[in-house]
Amino acid sequence: MAKVLIVYATDYGNTKKMAESFFKGVSSVKGAEPIMQEAEKASKEAVRDCDALVLGTPVHMGACDWRIKKFIDTICSALWMKDVMVGRVGAVFASGSGFGNSAGGAELALLSMLNNLVELGLIIIPLPKNTEGYDVAGLQWGPYGRSAGIHMEQTGVGEEQLVSSFHHGKQVARATLHLKGNKIFSKE
Amino acid sequence: MAKVLIVYATDYGNTKKMAESFFKGVSSVKGAEPIMQEAEKASKEAVRDCDALVLGTPVHMGACDWRIKKFIDTICSALWMKDVMVGRVGAVFASGSGFGNSAGGAELALLSMLNNLVELGLIIIPLPKNTEGYDVAGLQWGPYGRSAGIHMEQTGVGEEQLVSSFHHGKQVARATLHLKGNKIFSKE
Amino acid sequence: MAKVLIVYATDYGNTKKMAESFFKGVSSVKGAEPIMQEAEKASKEAVRDCDALVLGTPVHMGACDWRIKKFIDTICSALWMKDVMVGRVGAVFASGSGFGNSAGGAELALLSMLNNLVELGLIIIPLPKNTEGYDVAGLQWGPYGRSAGIHMEQTGVGEEQLVSSFHHGKQVARATLHLKGNKIFSKE
Amino acid sequence: MAKVLIVYATDYGNTKKMAESFFKGVSSVKGAEPIMQEAEKASKEAVRDCDALVLGTPVHMGACDWRIKKFIDTICSALWMKDVMVGRVGAVFASGSGFGNSAGGAELALLSMLNNLVELGLIIIPLPKNTEGYDVAGLQWGPYGRSAGIHMEQTGVGEEQLVSSFHHGKQVARATLHLKGNKIFSKE
């Protein structure tokens, strides 16, 4: 069994929708078990026990939500210190209502979480552009769902924009199964 | 007189259009003189003599065009070594036809040029979101014009998407006039 | 009078030392008034009233401390929405005890704060490499003081590493005086 | 057999030394075959045929060398368009003589190459901090060897600083063997 832990923060429910869609994608893969926790309630035990850590955030001023950052600083940090997570799997996703048509800040927001995952020693699963749903909700670093129009008129993340996170859930689940028990970073 | 040097690379003319629009914006400010050079022909003298250095690029794989990078490595690098440019003004812009609706790679592409400008010691002029035209062609780091639809159907950068670079040209010209002769980094 | 607001978070006092050194640098410039607030106690009024916003953080997993991020999300975000800060001045600094000799994560940590400042529309003051103290505590984006050796043996940020933040305080104070009342982003 | 292609640029031979060390690390893993090509001579065929693509660069102004960028723009770009590389393995390394003790620009330089690898759809192998040699030549994104002291006195990359790239070569070789033939991104 490969455990995929999805830790997310949400303001109006959009990132939560993406987390649920990611969850379903993981569920659809035999042998993979998704777990979903809000960042503020996420536990150190769940992180220590998972085979893949996935972070999802609303975009705020070009970086992740502070609740995700608190989770990183207070929980991930201690595990980094002890090299506990090395060789497991990591992935990220985000939603945002940034002004303009250029995904205001999404790329650096995804990166602000990825840097943590990479420091933990996780193997990073990107979102290839030929993934279904990428065209309306994708960046190379992970799914990105827009929850507003270019003038910030709130539309919410729609069905169409949940497709890429569903498929990324599948991809990450398969990666986790495939990489479970790997000896890539073995000291021998 | 404040000299604003615009160095750009272009594939199909889209970034060139934005450079021209930026040029017009600079021209519209009394006392500011724009100069435009293709990256491959840009001269060390022009960089050394300018009061503001502006870089414009097509987005390629999440970073600037190699011709911009060659200009940076072969010309800017030497000026960095000698601290020649410290205290002048810097800005960036880009165009791109990246797959998807999330400005594929534009943010890091702008940043790949900005890092050079910051290392040179330039004062960075951002693109505030209330700049005219930001909604259809803007990112916080500078104007970004999309030259294709979400499936990469080529449309070119249209008139509407040249508005933000025109206004950023004005902003940068004013900043250059305002900052000319500043003692911000004086050793006294 | 130019008000420079320094908002910082600190774990063991190292970033606080740098904030104090930055504060002294600002104080040394006639006409500049430094204000220092811990991120958790920083007020919206102080931000709205300042002429320059400076953020300082410990490096945690390659991004700023969550308390800085909370300040950004809950206070800066609302000011961004209303374009209140456009045209003022911004700068950043950090301290860190990251494992290794390569300033583990400092560059992206500085950037995770800068992105917020740029979205606010602040004019960014870099740290030129010829600034006194840069050799032992500097990155292009701002002062960076190491508080530990390469194996994380805690040394604290020493006197020598406070020099660059003192001088950056001076530079930012001068920039703020020079730019106060500028019409760079005027709509006319 | 798993083919690991190392594409590098070098100015004074330091990045080349790291490439050779990486090469030896790959060679030490049974079933893995390293191939080494200078960026200017690298061929599209070699990229298309490899199972892992590794990029190594000197740090120039906070991004990769222009020759690496030219390789990315002219060769990788076309493979991206056709989704040819999806699901293979990617990694990066760098050397630098940047002024100061904070690895001037190394982090964003590694990232400027990684963005390309992620767009290609490669699975990214990080450098965990418990990798041998990380303390003197490591960043979370990959090995980083300093070739100069803090005042840019040229020392070259020494033996001690080649240890992390040797071990990362091993790690990447194992990852490539482990991931060869994976169905992670399968459309079924």
C-alpha cells in the first residue's frame, strides 16, 4: 500500500476542491491510499508515515498561504533535520484569483512549496503538458486552477479545472507505488 | 537627458513589437531618450552609457532566450565585475506562446533576467497592477504579452497587449529621470 | 521625513540583530526615521504610513518564516488589493543556519518576500556587491547573515556580518528620501 | 541499460571536473551508462535516446551559461513540443566563483535549468543533505562547487568538492534504472 498525504489550505474552498480531485485521482489507482489533511491540523505522524507528500495552496502574493508555511516550518523542518523523508515522492498544486491573465504569482507560489519538498529529499513529479486538463489548469510544476477572471470577478474553480489535479493524483499515486522501497539514496 | 536602453531578442516579431511599444512610452516622457538594440548586436558602450537597462525576451522553457543570456554573459558580466552600473535603473518584459492558460514559465523567465539586473546593482521598477493594460498583459515583474491561445494557436501579440509595455516605458523613463545622479549607493 | 518600516521575525535573535543593524543604518541618514516591528505585532497602519517597507526573516526550508508570511497574507494583501503602496520603496534581508556552505535556500527565501514587495508595486533596492560587508554577508537581493557553520554548529550572526545590513539601511534610507513624492507611476 | 546524458558548459574547466565526477558516479552503478557532451556539441539524437538528462553549468549572473541556454532553446524546446521526454529522469549541478560567501546566484542558476527539465516532464532527483560531500558542495537542487574564495580569488573546484557530484551521479543512475520503463504518465 502506498500512502499519499495531501496537505492543503483553503480560503473559499477552491484549493479544497482541487485537493478532493487529487484525492480521487489517487484513489483510482489500485494499491494507493490517499489521506487528506488541512494544513492547520496536519500531524507530524502522518507526514512521517506517508510515502508521498503533496502540498496544495491558494496563491497569496506570489507564495504559498501562511498556514502551509507554518506546517512546513513547524512540522517538515524537524523531519528535514533528521533526513527522515529522503527518497519519497513529492508534488504540488495551487489555485488563485490573481488579477490579470498571467497567473499572477502562481509559478513562484508552487516553487515556494517545492523548495521545501526538495530540501526534504523528495523525488519531484512534474505535470507534463500532455496531461489531460493541463491546457486550462496546468503549469509545469503542478496543477493550477484559476478561481477568478482577469479582473478578479470570482468564478470559483470549475469542473473543467479539476481534471488536471485528478490526473496528477493518478500520476503521483503510480509514482509512489513505483518508487516505494527504492534504494536510490542508499549509502551502500 | 536620461538614456533608456532596451535590449531584446525576438523570434517572430512579438517581443520586438513590445520593445517598440516600450520605446514609444519612453519617448513620450520629456527628457528621456530611448535606444533599442537587438541582443546579438548590443554593444558594451551602449550599456555603459545608459541610465536604465531594460531587457525583453521571448519565453523559452521558463527562462530568457539564449541570445539575451549571451548578452548577459559576455557584456553585462564584465560591467558587474567593475561595479559600473550600480544605482541605475532596471526593468524587464516578455512575450510567450506557452501551452496552457497559466503563462507557462513567464514568471521565472522574467526573473532569469532580473537576477542579472539586480546583480548589476540596478534599482528595479516593478509593474504595479493598476497600470493600464496590466489585466491583459501584465505580471508583477513586468509586461507579459501572450502571442498564442491556450493550445498554442498563434495569434501574435495584439494592440491590446502593447498597452502595458507602453505605460511601463513611461514609468521607467520617469524613474530614470528621477533617479539620475542619485547618491543612494555613495560610499560617504 | 522618510519613514522606513522594518518588519522581521526571529527565532534565536539573529534576524533581530540584523534588523537592529539595519535600523541603525537608517538612523544614520538625516531625515530618515526607522520603525521596527515584529511580524506578529506589525500593524496595518504602520505599513500604510511608511515610505519604505523592509522585510527580514530567518530562512526556513528555502522560504521566509511563516510569521512573515502571515503578515504578508493578512496585512499586505489587503493593501495590494487597493494599490495603496505603489511607488514606495522595498528591500529584504535574512539570516540562516542552513546545512552546507552554499547558503541553503537563502536566495529563494529572499525572493519569497520580494515577490510580495513587487506585487505591492514597491521600487526594489538591491544590495550591490561593492557594499561594505557584502563579502561575508551579502546576496544580490539583500544582506544574508549566516548564523552557523557548514555542519550547523551554531555560532550566531557576528559583528562582521552586521556590516552589510547597516549599510543597506543607509542605502534604503537614502533611496526613500530620494524617491519620496515621486510621480513615477502617476496616471497623467 | 540506462543511459545518463550529461550536458555541460565550462569556462576554466571547473564544471567539466564536476561533470567528470558525475560521470564516474554513474559508471560505478551496474547497468548504467554515462554519456558526456559539451553543450555546444550536444546532439538532439543523444537527448532523444537518453533515459536521464543532467545539465551542468557555471553560474553567470544568477542563471545558467548561455551555451546551456542555447542547447535548451534549440534542442530541448523541440522535444518539449512533442512530449518526447515525459517520464524520464532529470538532475542539475553547477560551479561558481561568485563574490561573497553566499553562493551568489547558484540557487537560481540551478533553477534556470530545472525549469527546462520540469517542462520536458522529467522526474527530478534532488540532492538530499545527507549525501556525502553536501556540506562543502551541495544545495538542495544539486551539487554546487565553489571555484573561488569570497573575494573571487580563484582556487578551482578541489577534490573535496567533487564528492557530492560523484555521489549524485550514483543516485541519478540508480533512479534511472529504477524508473526505466515506468508507466507513471501512461494515458490508460
